[in-house]
Amino acid sequence: MRILAKLFFTFSFLLIANFTRCQVPEYQKIQLKDFFASADEKANNAVWRTDYYICTGIAYAKSIGKTPSDFAVFVGNHHSWEGIKGQGLEPAVQILNAVIKLYENSTFEITSESDSLVTMLSNRPYKVYFENDQMLGVSVGEFESCLWGHIKILAERIGLNFNYKIEGNQIVSSLAIKK
């Protein structure tokens, strides 16, 4: 009886081991690739995807009779800068710097600064996405109206005034503490 029990357990163990081994493939036909060699390539792709989704939202808004500004209000009311409320101008300036500097071939600089007002100058590096002035039926002007319009809303909700003006290939912008 002991031998029979040992044979039964041995046979059960071999059966379970063989079954488990059969469940794991010996090799994988599809070998996954890392499509982005560098952190810059990953960041550039992420920025492009974000802009593509912004254009998707604008295109949808237009398809239901809304404007890019309507979409900016929608986005501005669903995003938040609450985490930097009451911390002065620097965190908001750093966010704007990041918005631009994540793009390839971007420039961003502070042109003047005081405790209550910062003026900045940047280029418009996202324009390269708008071949023939369109992406998904959205113009670069509509994109900018949404992008900068929602930033204005975010700033206002935390006690800052954000203004911008597009001059050629430059954006002159300012952040001021509301009085």
C-alpha cells in the first residue's frame, strides 16, 4: 500500500508538473520593441499625443456647434492648478515653461519680473503639427485659442491673471497676481 501511495503521489506530481510546463510557451513569436530610444523621443511623442487629443476635442466641439473657446472653458473647468494656489507666480511660470519646453525646438524666457508680474516670451513650437494649417480640421489659431484660453481659466481660478498675445512666431505672455 505504501508503494502504491508513493507511485500515486509521484504520478500526480509528474502530471501536474507536465501540465504546468505545457501552459508556459517555450518561446514568444511576438518580440516587443522599445519604439523610443531616448527620453526626448518619448516626451515628444507624449506632447504630440496630447496636442492630437486637444484637436480631437476641438473638432468634436465644432461638430456639435460649439467653438474652440467653449472647449477651452470645458477643459479649464475640469483641470486644476489648485495645488499651487497661494504660492505666488513661480509655480505657474514653471508650468508655462514646461508646456513650451517639452516641445522640440522650443524657446521660453522671462523678459521681466517683479513680485506681482512676470512677462515671458516663447515661440510656437507646436505649429509643426499643423501641416497646411490643419490637424483634424482644427487650425493652429483654434488650437492656440483653446490651449491659452484654458490656461487663462486655470490661472484665474487661483488668483492670477494670465494674458497672451501672438506676434508672428512668438507668444508674449504675462502672469500677474490679482489685487
